[in-house]
Amino acid sequence: MVITGYKAARTKPLIPAKKQIDKLIASVRAVCEHAFAHLKNWRILTKLRLHVRHPTTLLRAPLVLTNIEIAR
């Protein structure tokens, strides 16, 4: 399932509640995008070809560290 935000029309701006929902969606999306950026920078994803049986273990450690770093 894909969650998308609201879009304002030219003649009708968004109400404050919809703006707040858009900010919430953007903040959640930013955390995921930062985590994948870290994985790409650390070149973790290239090692998945070598360890096909253990991708979740290999990906879980850097994601946990990233979440801890973001939560500070």
C-alpha cells in the first residue's frame, strides 16, 4: 500500500489539518529514505548477492543503528 499526501489546487489551498497530515507523511518517508541512503553509502546492498540467505540480518543491523542515531 502506498500512502500519498494531499495536493492543493490552484484556487483552493489545503486546510491546516491536511497540511499537518502531509508533514507527518513526509517525516516518516524521510526516515526511510535516509536509512536506504545509509545502506547505499555503506555499500551493504552489494553484499546481498553474496549472502542471499541472510539479507534481513545484514540489513537489520545498519537500520537499527540509523534509527538510534536519528532518535538522538
